[in-house]
Amino acid sequence: LDNGLKVLVQEAHTAPLASVWCWYRVGSRDEGPGATGVSHWVEHMNFKGTTHIPRDQVKGIIERFGGCWNGYTWIDQTAYLETATIDALDRMLFIEAERMDQCLYDAADCESERTVIISELQGGENDPEQLLDMEVTSTAFRLHPYRHPTIGWQSDVESMTRDDLYGHYRRFYTPANATLVVVGDVSADDVLRRAERQFGGIQGASPPARQAFIEPPQHAEHRVTLGREGTTAYWKAAFHAPAFSDPDFFPLLVADAVLSGGAGLNIWSAGRVPRPQRSARLYRRLVNTGLASAVGGVLAPTAQPFLYTVSATVAEGRPLAAVDEAVLSELDRLAQDGITPRELATAKAQLSARFVFETDGVTDIAHQLGYFETIGSWRDALAFGERLRAVTAAEVQAVARLVLVPANRTIGWFEPGAATCR
């Protein structure tokens, strides 16, 4: 549109439904010391009412049409969605136009939400897996704001003001910093007319500059050990990994599929379909032998280099050191010996199937188009198959030798028992 808003429409005439997502290029990477968690808090506030939608009606508008709504914030983006029958399309667009320009930030609401977020944050700190992930991530990065948890550090959440929140909202919630995605039983021309009617009057502004941080190279292995009350031990390793646009990303994705089963690239629906793990190397080495009750890897598509993580839930009575040795030896074997042609074919088949599962409805299709627009281009979401098919066994081994090395990793242990942190 003239004010800079990008509108993406995909017609999908399989059911009388439409999914509307509004994406903003703002996440925890856009936060500095003293302001960590502000993007997540702003997301919460943007469900608290607008000039023309009372706070107690924001969530009910779509529910009256039998639809669903949600939102989330992560490191590169913040997103809001509604999916409902097509007769609710104007209401969905109206909500997002209001959210972009007319949120209120009532001081009392800001204070009550501060309490909610601190409670959420403290709940995460009481979850050993989540706490270990936060500690490993913040230890792996020295400079890049990817090191901060999306929810923020508690001292920052306690000190931020209503004006801090509203200023962040006004800076990043502009048409030129947003992408509206509509997928469903719609006409593209009709959606564009409706979008112009709802959003066209919002004043345009240049999108805020986003700094491209360069993390210094890691030259030595880092280790973190946590001890808290609990009954289960956890193990985690994080390796600095390529951004989604890097040619090494898909070879590393195949390596992860060989190690722990194909996981796909939709962070919205990641847990909906269990990953196929029975033939994966780490599953056979740890779960089949009784060392761990669960194991898995995560390689998320991000705008700048993030992390590839491998995690294990240690089986009762088994030592963390044995899990540590088993995982690292499998990673070393992959780097030294590479993968077999059969493993390459299996990994590609698993990942190809996941890409289909992850676009199984209008909500997921809209998610993928918008998500990849925030880290690059929506066209990237259509090129998964091409990039995957091009991966060779030699490229998988080469990226394993580059990434899965001791000097590039941060290892975390959670040991149930006495409180320690080192």
C-alpha cells in the first residue's frame, strides 16, 4: 500500500475459511540492556483494547465466529493471527488495523501485565529444561542480542515503564515494518481492496533501522552446570549455526535429521506431528540403550546466525557423564565419517514429508509466508524442496566438521540436587 504495508494473499479454496496474520519485524534481537522483554510485553499489551475495541471484546470478536486467535514473539518477529470463516474477514482485518495504530496502553493494564509476565518468567525459572536452555543460550553468545530470553530478564521487566512500552510500540508498529498475510477461500483482488480500506488511512513512516550484529567467533568449549531441586537430569549442547539464508543451513538440517529425525521448519506447528526418530542415530544410541528417555535436535530458521541445539532427558539412575560421552561421540562420528547414501535419502524423505505436514491448512500456510518474510522473503517458503534436493552427503559432512566441533559448542548439565551454578 502507499503507506508501506506489504500485503500477501494466497487463494486456497479448500474450505470456507480465511487466516489473517499480521507480522512485525521486531523481536528480542531489537532489545538492548535494560529493555529485554519489551517486545513480548508489548505483544501482551496489544490484546488489551484499542480506541474502537473495548479491552473485554478483543478476544471475543473472533470467537463469536467460531474462530481462533493468538500471537507470539520470538527473536526476529512478532505475529498476531485470526482464523475463522470467511464471513469474518472484515472483522479480522479491522482488529489488525486497530492493533497496528490504536492500542491504548492504559497504565493500570501495564502494571497488571507486569505481574503476569514476572509470574510467567519465574515459572520458567522453576522449569529445569527451560532454565537450562536460557543459561546455555546466554552463555553461548557474548555480544548478539539473541542471547536474551524473549520474555526478558526479570530486573528489566521490573524497571520498564508504561512510556517505554508505548515508545517501543510506536517505533516498530508501523505499516512499512509490517506484512499482512491472508490465506483462504478469498479473492486476491477483493482482499487487497479490503486491506486498503482498513489499513490505508494509517500514517506511513520509514521502517526502523535494525542493526546487524556480528557475534565474535567462539574459540573454546563453554560448560554450564546447574543444580536445583528436581527428579530428572537434563543435558544440552548448543553450537553456533548458520542463518537460514546461508548455503550451509540445509546441509545442517539434513545432519540433524540423521541424528534425531526430520523436524521441519515451521516453528508454529513444530510439535504437532511427532518426528520420526526410530532410525535416527542419537535415538538408537541413547534411548534404545536406556541412557535417555528422550533426545532431539533443533535448528530454527533465523535472520542471523543462531544456534543448533541437541538435548537429552537423562534416564533415571543413569549418569550425565555417560550421556555426554555418548552424544559427543555420535557427533564426532558424523563429522569424521559422514553419512551413508541411505541416511541421506531417508533424511530427505522425512524432511519433504514434514514440509507437506507444515502447510496442511490455511493457518500454517499463512504462518510460513509471513514468518519467512520477516527473516528474508516469503519466496523462501516456496523453495524448501529445491534447497533440500540439492544437498549432498559431502556437504553434510563438511558442515558437521565446521559446526559440530568442541570450540564451537556450549554444553549444559542440569543435575537434580543441591543448588549450584557454575
